[in-house]
Amino acid sequence: MPTHSLASAAFSNSFVDELRGEDNPAPGSRQVPGYAYSRVQPTAVADPHLLAWSDELAQTLGLERPAARGPEVEILAGNRVLSSMKPFAARYAGHQFGNWAGQLGDGRAMSLGELTGTDGRTWELQLKGAGPTPYSRRADGRAVLRSSLREFLCSEAMHYLGVPTTRALSLVGTGDAVVRDMFYNGNQRPEPGAIVARVAPTFVRFGNFQMFAASGEMENLRALADYVIRHHYPEFGEPGPAVYVAWYAEICRRTAVMVAHWMSVGFVHGVMNTDNMSILGLTIDYGPYGWLEPYDPGWTPNTTDFGYRRYAFGQQPQVALWNLARLAEALSPLLPQPDDLRAGFDRYTETLASTRYRLLLGKLGLTHRAPKEDAQLFNDLLAALEEAGVDMTIFFRQLSHVAPGLLATASDEEVRFQELLTAAAYTPFPNAAYAPLLAWLPRYQARLRQEPAAPEAIRTGMLAANPKYVLRNYLAQNAIQAAEKGDLSYLNKLMQALKTPFAEQPEYEEFAAKRPDWAWDMPGCATLSCSS
């Protein structure tokens, strides 16, 4: 597939061209009533240099890999704007931790425009950390290497896990220091700055619609809905009341699929505010995220959420539905019968249940044979995992290897079970906490023996459903600490491992280890904040 340099790319600008925006070069944060966006210009940085690049995403966009320094990296840092670009920051509102926050908007993100990829799709390119916008409030519009590297890595890691997500094209160091207080506790310090180039068909969020509804901007609300439908849901046809209802139900369906995938791999978003919910059902805004290590539905990595644990792992399905209800409220002025949108709630609930069921069947090597009995088997497994506090990723991966042996007539099942739990355990084995899991495993063995597939086929299917490698926070922290010292080798190795998370890759075995003792209470590993 032929590629070209970013410097020679031609951008389109449908969001700017079709929606009402502000073109006010005056500096400073402000309210921006009546507009979907503000035209902005990135603020130049001292020494832009490439730290990481997604070759696969670049191929989709038809772009060549740039040199470490040069005109392409100047674009990715915001130091150069092409003539075909119309940079903008979007205006949106949202509920943060359940409370209405009013106007928010892109405070440190700027969309440069849209590229048509080699797949024929249109992709929006956005810089995060490119300087202040009218929506920056009291912030500087910058981002630190710490949070930028986490976003770059996790965007790509989630894609390779098969989770619906926005993508990341590049990570660029700026050569500037950025002062941050990681835990908002008065301990400010300068950190190296960085900029992530994020990519998605659109970055429109639930909060874009909430902003217009809350401020009574009905013309803008309708224009935004029609824009999203025509560009990103064209299969529904010309916008109108019936199409709005069907479109909303599809948003609910996509959101349910996304959340089901989160639950399947043990991902915790950490800050599911309505302004962090994509209108396309994509994982967006990687801040204080984490992966379950001890299986704990009440765990959240976000220190800001420690009081209520609103965004804990086990709360994510309910929070997503709550957020969808807020979107329905925002869209209701477009409909003569707003209650018609309630059908979307049922679509969400049904899709979430069916998708989680399908994904769990795959993780356990089972097929659709006894749904009621299997539902009980699944529920008992999750309760037993919680009681035991075993490592979720390692448990399911090890189970993939153990399952074929469980189909044999050998009598060493108990030994196999103990080896499995020892590999995934964070507390010494034996322990009374493991009793429910040890009681569950023979039930699973009996159910597995009802499957007609050959043992090796079951093993292959389970290995394809249970990743060996996920972006554990301690791995991200190792990459950050090395990168801050100028060493990118760990980052590059980790990225290679995360590209094929279901493969064995013995050369990257170190990245499949349980959380080490030193990481249990280390900032950036066990605890993060919205600044992380």
C-alpha cells in the first residue's frame, strides 16, 4: 500500500465546515455560548522529538514513519500547521462523578482535521497537550510524558485486545517542562512534557449533546445530531425522529459491547464521566485506568474516586447505562415522543448480557449448550475469584492450558487445580479463601466434558480469548521511568509484546508477571489520579 509523509497530507475539515464555530483569536478561558467549537492554534514547543509511533495505524492512514526530528514531528507537536488544516477545540459539557459540571470542552486537545485512510474511512487527528484553548479553565493546556505515554500505550494495547477504542499515532516529547501536582496534594514538580496524536473517526462525546441541551441551543443540537448520523451512522438514512430513535439504540448497543469487553479483560476506565463517553462506543480518554490484578469488583485506580468508588470495575455496566440516560435526556428535545428513546435502554441491557455471556463462554472454552446452568457457573466463578483475590489475567490464561488435561481420565485434577491457583495467587496457597474456587473447578471440569470439540481445539480457542499480556500499571510505570531518563528500549519492547497479547511470546515473559511487591502501593502503579 503506497504511503506518503504527513507533511504532504491533505486534510478535510467536515466538523468545522458543517457546524457553527467560534473564530476568536483572543487568549484566555471563557464561556463560548452558541458554538460547537472554537478555532484554535497549537502553541509551539521547544524541542519536538519522536518518542513512539504506531506503524500499523500509520499504514491505515497511509502515512510514512517520520524521522525522530523533522517537519512531520513539527506537525505532531503543533509547531507547524498545514494549510489544509483547520484546528479546533470542541465545546462540550458533562456530568463528572455524577455531578453536573457545566461547560468543559477540549482544554488541552486540538483536532487538526481529517485524513482519508487506505481503508476508505475518514479519521480525525487530534493533538493532546498542544496548548491552551478557550476551554482550558485554569490549566495550561499541556500534558506530561507520564500521562501521555500511558495514553499512547493503552490506546494501542486495547486495540490489539479487540476492545473498541480510539487509537494513538505518535508520542512526541516537547523539550519543555510542565509543572503538575499528580495527586492534588500540594506536591507540585516539573515533569517532561509530551503530546499524543490521537486518532478516531470522531471525538464527539455524550457531553457535546449535553452542552447544547443544557443551554437551550436546539438548532445546534439538531445540527450536531444530523452531522454525526450523516458522517458516522449513514446506514440509518436521512435524519429525522424515527432515525434519531434507531440511532440512539445503536449508540446503546455499541456502548454495551465496549463495556462487555472491558469486563472480559478486567479493564477499569477510572473516570466514566459523560464527557468521557464516545458517541461511537469507543474507549476514550485514558486517564487513571488500570487492570484488575487481584479480582476485586470494588477496585478503582482513581484516587479521586476512593470515597464513593462510583467508577469501580463492578460499577462500570451500571454507570454506562446512567450515562446513556443522560444522553437520552439531551436528545429528547429532538423527538415528539421522547419516551421512544427508552427502547435503547433495553438494547443496552440485552446486548451487555449477551455479549458478556458470549465472551465468558469463549474464555472458558464452552459453547452455547446450557445457558441457565452456565449463567450460574459464571456467577459462581466470579464470586469465587473475588473471594480468592487471584490475578484475573493469569487465572484465565493458566486455565486455558489446564483445560485440555481436564478432559482426560487422569486422576491428578487436584494437583492441576493447585498448580493453577498457585500461579495466579497473591496470597500463599493453601488458604481458606481458595475453597470456593477449588469447589468450582470440578463443576467446570464436568461441564467442559460436555463439549464435543477435541482438547487441543478447546485450548486453542481459550488461548485466543484469554490474553497473556495486558498493560498492567506497573509495566506502564517502568516504561515511564525509563523514558524520563531518555531510555526508550523498555517502551519499545513492551509495545511489541502488547501487539500480540494472545501469543505466548516467551521472549517477553517478564511482561506477563503478577504485580510485584514493590508496586502494591507505589504511585502510578496502584494509585493514580485524573492528572495521571
